Amino acid sequence: KVRGLMAIPPICENAQENCKFFDNMRHIFLDIRTKNIDNISMYILSMGMSDDYQEAIRCGANMIRVGSALFGKRNYT
């Protein structure tokens, strides 16, 4: 059962540049939500990570992912 959408925008120089991607995803989320499709309930709009979560929240995100802010950068060695 689909409960929402998740988006990760491209890497941008300025986190505010992501707003156009977040806004577009919010419009898609709302469009799908109004269609009442079987097995799809649009409750979760997951956008934003540690570097851009504030913009994502302003654009309608109700779930964010802030692992790096909590646990630090990943060590890939």
C-alpha cells in the first residue's frame, strides 16, 4: 500500500534552490491525494535531508531525514 511520496532533489549550491523541486513534488502529492486511487493514501510527503530540511518543511514536507545532522557524515573507508 502506497502511503506517500519521497523526493531527493539534485545537489544544489544553495539549499533554497531546492524549493522548486520541493514545490513540484508537493503539487504531485496533492494531485494524487485528490484522486482517491485504490491502495494509495497520500499521508506522507518525505522531502529534505540535513542540509535542506528547513526549505522542505516550508514547502510542505511532513517527514524529513536528518541522519547526518544527528550522527555526522558517513565514513566510506
